[in-house]
Amino acid sequence: MTQSTVEPSTSPEDAGTGSRPSAGRSWLDRYFHITDRGSTVAQEVRGGITTFMAMCYILLLNPVILGTVDDVDGTVLAHAPLVTATAFAAALSTLLMGFIGKVPLALAAGLNVSAALVSQVIPNMTWPQAMGMCVIYGVVIMLLVVTGLREMIMNAIPLPLKHAITMGIGMFVALLGLVKAGFVGVGEGGPVQLGTGAGGQLVGWPVFFFAVTLLLIFMLQARKVPGAILLGIVVGTVLSIVVTKIGGLTDKDWGGTTPELHGSAVSSPDFSLFGDVEFGGWDQIGAISVTMIVFTLVLAGFFDAMATIIGVGTEAKLADDKGRMPGLSRALFVDGAGGAIGGVSGASGQTVFIESASGAGEGARTGLSSVVTGLFFAACLFFTPLTQLVPKQVAAAALVVIGSMMMSAAAHIDWSDKAVSIPVFLTVTLMPFTYNITAGVGAGVISYTAIKAAQGKFREPGAFMWVLTGVFIVYFGLNPIEHWLGAK
């Protein structure tokens, strides 16, 4: 997702274009303000379909991220219920955005949130407890919006660090894709190596399909082809199926399941993950660790939302020169509710997708387009078997692509300013190198305040940043502190 230097106000709700509805218009037109915003039903439908096509890859990627990791009890989530949970949560969150926010924004499982879950939450908790953390972070975000603390927090964290968090998560997501594809493995003479073969070699057909899909998506993006990620995944999947049939590849060759359809393409949704949420087990990892997990999920699911919403609103010509747009507070509230919806559904937190801009580019101006997108996600509940055709190595290519897109925030960094470049560097590198998103954020915050203090600019970071610095110092020193206090 992108970042913006605009820090808009959440009021007034009715900012932007609009006029009193004229008589004789349909309920649909009046409710969504279609004519008022210079749109038509046809434009909204077209925009909603375009947005769905641009982001439906999440139905493939989210199960790849969440479905290959053991929780603290050794439990692995099954593919079919993960697809159902991902489709259901995206459908419900996006429909709510359409009917309540009334803006052309679609939501789905945030890859940054899912990445935070598998890297920091799951090693210490069960899956139900992890989904409980998603519910908590969603409630926290809603409270921040309602109380107005959102603006205080957004304004307190320096913009370069916001960009750094986006880039760091992008690097982390790219690393996930490379590892899941088998392009990067555990090293023999070092921490990591090329491939999983002896001596650092790429092994097997799946890695080949990953590389082909990755290059194809990059080529399509360079040609500015709409839906490049989805098209790349489709082509990579078809190629995988054809080569598997002709070459007689087996499950052993694929390191799991061969890409082929077993039975019908249509099936009933598997809601076995729905409501499997627990709030507990925190005593095993400590209150400070729980606090940092919630803070990390809030970071992953909230700080990009404002810029993304305003970015799409600008594309849809809804935001004014001060960043105000109709339904902004409601949109932010629904975005926060998406965290709780994703947790209850078993899909991880939902967040606004920047791919919504593709629908806005096709003329979407109202929440009707979001309703269309949500209905398409709902329809996907009945086509889970089709997602099993896509090899995880092919889907993993999209993770690397998305990581590269998130790195575009580097253009906004003043690399000549050490007070900025050093914290950004530490944030971006430590996230993938430590496999820990919180560690990257913490290093960035501490180094930022330390350098400002060294420059004699103690007041510039602000009180909130200094509080965060203290919290992260405790976080990094948690082990020796616990030993000192006799807790271990």
C-alpha cells in the first residue's frame, strides 16, 4: 500500500461534491449518491468488477501464508476452510464499506497483518488465540477512530518512519514468498542460501514455475497491463498443469499436492474456522509481549489505511484539497471493524486494499462498486476447489511482486539526512533479517529519538515517540529484565 503526506481531518462527513437529490430518482441512486458524484450504475458495476479482478489473488495468497505454519501446539490450518474464511471476511467487510462507508473501497485479508501473525504471534500462541488478537486490534482501531486518538498517533509518528514501516513489511512479505517458493532455503555455510539443494542449488520444477510466474508478472506490470498479478498467476497455473500432465509430475515432485482438480469445481463453503476465537494464554508470554503483539498488529493494519483511503478517494475525485471526503470517519471505522471480522472468521485482519484504485480508475465513485466487489467475493465461497489448482509456488510469486510494490515508498525518503536515513535503514532491514516486524519498528523508533537527542533536538520527536522509545527499550531488554526481577 502507499503512503501519503496528507493528514486529513475525519470531518465533516459531507465534504466533497454533492447536492440535494432530485425527485424521481431510484432508491439505489439516492442511497449511494450516484448522480451526485457524477457516476452511473454501469460505471459502479464496472468499477466493482475491476477492483475484484485486481485483488482476488488474496484468495490464493492468504491461505499460502497462514496454511503452512504450525502454531505453538503444532496445529496447521487446512486449505479449504482458509479459502472460505478469506472469501467470507472480504465479502462481509467490503459490503459493510459499501453500505455504511458509501465509498469505492474494498477490503480483504491484509498481507502485512497475516505476515505479522505467522512471524510473531503463532510461535507463541494457538491459532484461536492469534485470531483473538486480531479481534482485539480491530477493536483498538475502532476506539482510536471514535475517540479521535487516530490523528494524534498518526501525527506523532514521523512520516519517514511510516514509509519505512511500509518498505520493511514489503521486504518481509517478499522474503516469505521466496522461502515458500523454495527459491531461498536454510543455508549450509550461512543463515540462508539460494534454493534448498546441497551447495545452494535450485531444485525441482516448482521453483521454475515460481520464477516464470514472477518474471511474467513483472513484464506485465512494465507494460502496465491491468490485473497483471492475477493474469500472471493464471498463466503460471495453466503452465504448471500442462507440464505436470505431459511430464507426469507427482506429489513428490511438487513437495505436496499436485495442481489438479479433484472432483467438482463447486463445493459448499467450509466454515469450520468461523468463531474459533480464544482470549487467553497470555500468561505464557507475558503482558509486555502481548502489548507489543497488539501494537504490531495495529501498526500493520492501521497506519496504511488512512493514506490508502485518501489515495483512492483522490483517484475517485471524492477528496478535496484538504483531504476531506464523504464518509471518511465511517470508512476508517469499517476498516477497523475489518480486523475483528477477520479474526472471528479465521482469516486474519481485513484492511483496505490499494487495488481499489483500479476500480476508481474505471469510474467507481460510490459504495455501490464496493457492494459489487463484495458480492463477487461472496460468490467465491462456492468455488474453493478451483483455488487448489494454483500451486503455492506460483502464488508465492505474487508475494514478491507485492513486496516490490511496497518498496516504492523509498522515493519519499531523504537519504542525505542521517536522522531519517539511519532509522529507515534499520526499520527496513531488521524486519526481514530478524523475521520480526516489531523488531524493525522498535529499532527505527529508538534510533530516531536517539539521533535527534544527539543533535540537541530533544523536543522534536514529541512525547509519544519518547514513550514508544521507552516501551521498545523494555521490549528488546525483556529477557534480562525478567531475569533481574526473578520472573525467569
